[in-house]
Amino acid sequence: MTDHNSAAVDEGVNGGPAAPRDPVDKRSSFYLMYESIVEATARPDGRFSQEVYLEGRQFIDRVMFTSGVTDESIVQLLTNCSGFRKLVHSIGISVKTSDDDHGSVWFALENWGRTRKYETGTKLRVPVRADGSESVLVLEEQEWSMDDDVPGKMAIEFDRQGALGTVSIVLYLNDGYEVQAIEPEDPVDYDSEAYRALLAKSLLSSGNNYRLKAAIEKAKRGEDVTIAYIGGSITQGAGAKPIHTESYAYRSYLQFKQMFGRNGGDHIHLIKAGVGGTPSELGIVRYDRDVLRDGAVKPDIVIIEFAVNDAGDETNGVCYESLALNILAADNRPAVILLFSVFMNDWNLQDRLAPVGTHYGLPMVSIKDAVVEQFRLRKGEGGVMSKRQFFYDIYHPTNAGHRLMADCLAYLFAETDQAHPAEADIVIDKQPVIGNDFVGTRLLDRSNCEGIATIVPGSFTGIDTDLQMVEMDDHPYATPQFPNNWMHTGESGNESFRMTIRSKRLLLAYKDSGRSDFGSAEIWVDGVHVRDADPHEVNWTHCSAVILYNEPIAREHTVDILMTSGQGDRKFTILGFGYVE
């Protein structure tokens, strides 16, 4: 492995993105990031960084998205390290921090290795200026590992958590390679009639407004109202900088507060519970903990956003409908709004999930309906916001994209406020449109298992503290997910984890990890092998949920979890369970 700090950069001057010096200035180039806002997030190694992953299609997709490069002979060179060095002469990095106290800023590049993925590839880390001038890293001047396989990630590192900066990363090409330069875009006109029409188009359905009207009137009276959001990384705020104040959830909460609050709106409260990379299958397990706060909170409005995460829901919508019904059945009769976000490739699961909203008369807001058609148009021809302006990467919105999402929700709030109230509440006591098997799902973990299940942890006696971290509510800091877990450490023996529980349905939540010291586990129910759990299927630290059984009648079951044969010296973390009594 080559792992070193290098000062081999050519720095610009005078505070703005400097014109690169020879021999770089006459070279063809394209952007990996272009004036993107980044935020320093705390990492397990103690650094504070914004990371850009390049593995697989991510490098190609980002370059095609940011710079419009479609030449197949060019983009294919980005799929491995030898091709990358054949194509790229140097990397230009411009960072402009958001305050006068620039602090220390570093640019890092990591290649994954052939022998040991995260250990044997090149790791470069070089200082860059934070005043907007360009630093240039010339590739031939660096020392490279002979074991380099594929580009892994780049990162901008800061000296403190929460630091903000505007970053451009440009790849200057070797002689013989040329790409077309990108054209600058006009800013979004948020005051235009075209933008207003875009918001109107997002209103897929006003639904039965009985509950949402009631929450709005309650807010107008000055009574406490809580608006909650549950979903994936977009609800967490991914792409928004800073994440805790620019996310669509926080922005739409502020708009609701400004529209309907009294005397400053301190009686309007926020619950934000988005967890990146997770579907409604996990959302229903954590709803009581993350939204209801174990019974301490009764939200008046709940926005559900899983339209781009539920490809990973093995129930194909049953958990989604069950989650909506769980919320709707609460004794305080909260309003439920279905929000359909979208990926850069114009995809979401709206066609699968919208029938749930139609069936129960729920308000529905579609970001896909709002933006996709106009993405194909230029400004002046009906285009309001381009993909480059809306998307931070191929999955997540920019600050502008999060603002648009919040504005779409605010449009629903305003339309509901002006509409006549429905004469009667919605009806949920009817046949489901997809399924309701998981209504009543509760979380079971190390903190609350007593009296619910009998557990003999075996060799799963450790507690994992290296967990997925999520910014909840309006917090700038991250909170670990599922801290009350059971961990097999690799040094604790080879005994199985055994749980005896009476229930009709059971889900397992376990930790995914990109670390090589994690191994897979076998899951047995009543002496029958039902599935394996592989923490490397996704290969980054986050939470996975899988169904262990789904039966119509509750009975006693014994669940055994043990390390796969030959992997007893590796780690595995049981985060918890979701059970239906």
C-alpha cells in the first residue's frame, strides 16, 4: 500500500479559481464536481470530510452527470486505475470555505487494492488552499501502489465538523483525449410563473383533507403541533449543506411554521427520522423509536418518503402500506402525506406506492411529476431547473433541489388551507390494496427484550459502536443507529445466538459493513435454515432488514443465529428485531 501525505500541488493565487499553470492550462478537461457545496462530517478515523465514492458506475455516472461526458472510450477508462492514469494528467482542486477562518483543508484520493481492497491501494492526501484558488495534483509526480485495482473515493477533509465549502474538482486529460466543455446555466427563477406551475404539477392528489386541515387549524390556534418525516437518505438530508438546516424536511417544517404558527411558531415541532440506504421494511421497525420516541411524541402530520428506497423492500409494498396504516391508526388521528422523490435517471416507485394513497385518500406529492418532464427542456422553452441544478449526485438533491421539495410540500399545505374541509375522516378499516401483514410491528433490542423474548446471546455478547450515523431532527451532529445491539466479535467463541419468542411475524435488522473482518451468519428458525445474512451485500456501514417468518397466527418460535462455517473469527452485528405479536 502507498499511503503518504504529499505536497506536490501547484497552487493558484488571488482568492478565486485560478487559471491553471502550464502544462495544464491548454489541456482538455472535465469536472467531477462543479461549484458543489460540501460539509465536513465526522468519520470513524477521527477526520471530518465530504467523501465522493467512485467505485463501480459511480465514477462514470458522476462525470456524465456533472460534465455531460458520454464518449464511451473516455468513460470506460475510469473503471480501473490503469485506465484512469492513462486518461488523466492532473487533478485541479478548488475549495472556498464559507467563512474567513479557512482552517486546514486537504484533498484525499484512495484506490482500492487487488489483494486487500481497503488496505493495499494507493492513498494520497495533499493540502489545498481554502480561498478558492486552484491546487493542481500532477499524477506522474505521485507514488502509486503496484496493487492498485480501481478508483475508490476522493474526499475533501477539514479540520472541524460542520465546516462548509464550495468545491470544484476538475480532471485535466493527457494529450490525445478531448471532451466538450460544459455550458454555464442561468440561475433558477423561484419567483417565476413557470416555477409556480412546477409546484402545482407536484400535487398528485389533495386526498381527503380532513386530518391535514385539522392539524393546520390546530396550529393556527397556537396549540402544539408536531410534523414528522420518515424516509431514506433524502429525508436525512443527503446533498443538503448544511444538512440540518437545508434539508427539505427542515425547510418545509419552517414553511409550515411561518404559514400557520403564532407568536414565532415555537409551538410547531419537528421530528426528522430519515436513515440513508434503508426501505420501509426497516422504517416500520424503527417508527416507534425514531418518530414516536417510544410513546413520548404524538405527531399531527407524518410525511413518508420511501419512493426511491423501497426497491430493497422484499415485501414489494406490504411494509409500506403497513407503515401508513400504523400511523393512521393512532388515537390522535395524524395526517399522512406520501412524498415521491426521484433519482437522476427519472426513476422511482410511484406506480407501486401511489395506489396506497389513492386507496385511503391520502395527500400525495410527486417530485417526479414536477421535474422530470421539464428536465428535457431548456430555459425559455419550459425548463425551470436542470438536472445539474436539482441533483447533488445521481441520487440526492442539491440545496436547490431540497428547496423545491420543501416548496412542493408547502404548496400542498397552502392548497389544503384554502380548500373546504372534507365532511368525514378517511376510512382505514377495509381490505388493503397491497397488504397489511406488518401493522403493529415493534422494535426489540438489547434494551427492551426482557419480558418479550428469552435470549441466550451465546458468543454474540459484544456491543458494536461503529454504527451508521444519522442526523436526526434539526441536529447538526449524528446519532448512532441501533446502539443496543448484540455483536459477535470474532474472539468470543462460536456459540449461536438463541431467541425464543411468541409472534406471528419477525424481521431481523443487522449491520452491513465494508470491513473485511466482518463475516456472514446463518439464520435458523425452529431448526430449519431459512437464510444467510451477508454484511457485504451493500458493503458500507448501514442497517439492513430481512424477514425471518410471516405467519397468520402467533406461536412460539426459536431463532438461532450463528456464524457461517469457517467465519467464526469474524464479526457480525445483530442490530435488533421487528416483531408482530
